[in-house]
Amino acid sequence: MILSKRQDVERFLKEPAADIRAVVIYGRDRGVVRDRADQLAKRLFERPDDPFDTAQLTEGDLDASPGKLEDELSALSMMGGRRLVRLRLMGEKGGPDKQAAEALTRHVEGQLNPDAFFLVEAGALGRDSTLRKTAEKAGGAVVIPCYEDEAGDMARLARETLAKDKVSLNAEALDLFVSRLPKERGVARAEIERLALYLGPNSGVVATPADLTDFLGVEPEASLGDAAIDAFGGRLGAAQAGLRRAAAEGEGGPAAVRAMGFHLGRLRRTLTLHKNGIDLAAAAKASGVFWKNEREFLRQARAWTLDHLLQVQVEVLAADKACKTSGSPDQLISERLALQIAGKARRLGL
């Protein structure tokens, strides 16, 4: 049986069916795989790390002793009761994959210890994986594929992890923090735990974006975002300084052009919503404008028009194309684009 829908997976991890003897959890993000495997093990076993009731194996163990997996699945618990056999496959080696598939088949058919629970954690098993194909078809087995976390998943993880230390983020701070989190679950969890220590465990604080300034620091993307805002605000010197700072931090001309195009898109969306009757401030918020930039963004939105933005869009597209030309001076192209935009902004009174 395959469980791929979030609600089905969460329901199973909270209340695993009694007739399930084996579960295979796999995916490219090993942090997500590990989290779900830990959750299931803790739900089924009071002490999932107890060496008397748990066997933890790797593919190295299977290479060294091909019969070890079935031996562990056949063994009885030294303390009586259920036994956990946990196998971690780091790669897609054919040998361990096939051994795990064969052991799983015998186990779900009742040929080994029926009181043993077989839990497999694996990487991105391909369609040709014998283990994956066997588990998907076997009765008494569940397969849980894990996909890359989306923003909502990371936000949920951040809220739940921070809540354990009795700290939290308001909505804007949460959006900002999640946007800067790495995509790998294990690394992201470490960053969330580091934030909890920064805010003060058990302090009850509800942090705002301003509270995160020192924690997050400045990234190249932030420098590019500032440069785009400055360009559309008519501040050429500040825009060029931001572009050069971002370049020193590793972000080249193409990323700078994209940042200016992104800011243009927000202005265009805001003005379109406003044209359709939405209050300008509400339109800016709906376009995802960061609270810290809202005042300057609204100043620009009152000066720029959709026609003016259309003219700039042509220049942004031309600069983007030029940056992709072999041997092009990316940095100069982005600075020239900033000069063109800032000049138009100045003529609009900004």
C-alpha cells in the first residue's frame, strides 16, 4: 500500500494499522525520511532505541553478513513483546536493496517473527528498486514516499519546533524566516533550534521581523532586493552600491536583473489591483511587499504608472537576454539597467 497524500501519511503515523508489519519510507530529503521514521518508531515503541528490543542495521551490515537481516527479523525480544528492526539504506546498491525486498516478503507472509516490526529508511528509490516494487505490492506493508518540503511544510515545522521552547514568530516574521531556511529538513531543523536559543527558551516571546535582523544577517539576495528598490525609487548611487555589494557576495548580473524584474512585477500587480478598486496599501500587502519596505514601495506605487512599467519591462527583458549572451559583461549590464530605471524614476518625481 502506498501513502502519498499528506493527510493519509499523518493519519497513519499517528495511528498505524495493527496488521502492518513493514514500512518503507524513502525520499531524496533524508531529513524528512528520518523525521517520519522517528515519529513512527516512537508511536509504536516506548523505547525505540532500547538495544534489547531494537536492531539498527545499515547496508554495510547486509554487505558483511547477507543473512543478518532475516536473523534479526526472526529473533525474539529479550524482554518480551514487540521487536523493532530498523534498516537504513544510504544508496541504491542492488545487493542490499534485493536482500531487504526478500526479507520484507518473508516477513509480511509470516515466515519470520510476527511480533517484529520492519522499518526501512532509504534515499530516492527509483522505479526499478526491487524493495520499492515489492513493498508497494505486498500485503501488510506500507510505502511512504517523501517529497521536498514546501513553504507551508517549513512554516509548520518552525511553529511546532519553536512552540516546544515556548517561543514563536508573528506572521510576517514567520514568512521572512521560512523564506531564508535551507530546503533540506535536517539543516532547517537545526536552524530553527538555533533560533529558539537566540530568542530564549521558555521566554514566551513572539518575535517580529525586526527581532530577526541580527539573527538572519544580510544575504546577497537582500542586497539585490535593496538595489532594485533604490533603482525604482530614483536613487542611482544607492542602487549601484547594492549591486556591487551583491556582486562581492557572489551574486552576478543575471540575478540583479531578475531582482529588478521581480520588483517591477510587484509594482505592476499592486497597480493592477488598485485599478480594480483595491486600496493601494492592501494591494501592496497582497503583492507580498515586506513590511519594512512598505512605506517606500507605496511612494513608488503612487508615482509609477502601468504604462511606464510596461516600457521598463521591455528594458528588463533586453537586459536579461544580454546577460545570457556568451562573454557579456553581466555586472555592467545590470548597472546600466539600474541607471535607466533610476533615470525614469527621477523624471516621475521620485
